[in-house]
Amino acid sequence: MPINSDIIDKFKSLVPKMHAGTYKGQGGRIGIIGGSHEYSGSAYISAMSSLKSGADLSYILTTHEASSIIKTYSPDLVVLPVLDDINYDIKIDKWMTKFHSVIIGPGLGRTNEARNYIKIALKHAQTHQIPIVIDSDCLYLLAEDTSLIQGYKKCILTPNFKEFKRLFENAFANEEYNEIEIFSSIESQCEAGKLI
């Protein structure tokens, strides 16, 4: 099924137009709350994907331990070791005012500290009305507590099959999980092809 031309037109209207007076950052400043010593590559992939899809600046807010690793991957990224800072709550609030959107979760891990980073980042992103892409370890936390984003409309979830099932089972605890019916229902409402 071809993509509806209205969707393409809508997408084109969202992409900022470049002109001689533009400067670095006007084409998009993306914040990635992610990365850890064990999973530094996930935050890097999210940041580079943001740049390759047109964003001007990609910031990775990560732990001190992971920051030195991630900095070696690419000089194109701004890597900020703030997650395990004692003033993280204040710093993340300040950084949220600079971002056009934020990705929360890639490579953070599932420790109690990571859960705290996620909760604080979600809180400040919503306070500043920033669009959020929720990935990986943030999805794991949401499967336990969907109230963290309940009612927030500027939010995209990116679950794989297992993450989707965990989210569904929590959000619809009283309903039977039938993947064929669920995916058929979702596919019928989508404009773009099949779900994989």
C-alpha cells in the first residue's frame, strides 16, 4: 500500500526550511537521555540517527563513566556527563529548555538509578511540553507504571515485540493478549504498510 500523499505533505511541512540566515541548532536540537558503561552504543546509535535524519545537534546526557566511552565514537556529538551528577534534577530541567525533542531510554539499563533518571527526565520533558521518543529501558519502566506518561500526547513509543507485549499486558491487564487480532486492528488503522 503506498503512503498517503497527505502524510508526505504533513511531514514536509514539519521539516524546517534552510536559508542563509540559519545557524547551527535551528534545524533541530535532540537530547538523548541514555547510555551506560555496559550499553554505550545504544545512545550513540540514537544520536547519530538523529543527525543523519536531519537534526543539527545531538546531545547525549549520560553517566560520567559512559561519557568518556561515547565521546570516542564521534566528534559530531555533544556528550554531557550529567545523569549521575548530584544536581541532575536541576541540570536536566535546564537542558530540556534547549531541546526540540528528546529520546529517553536507550542503553540506560534497569538499575534503580536508571529508573530515577528516567522518571526525572519524563517529568521535565512533559513540564516543558517537549516531544518524547520512548525507547528500550524507558519502555521497561513504563510497562510497570504507565501513569508516567498517561495523558501526554507528545509521546512516541518504540517497542519491539517483547516490549509491546509487556506494555499491553500491563495497560490492558483484564484483556486477553491475542497478537493476531491486536496487530490486525493496528494495521487497519495505519496508513503505511504492514507492521513487522
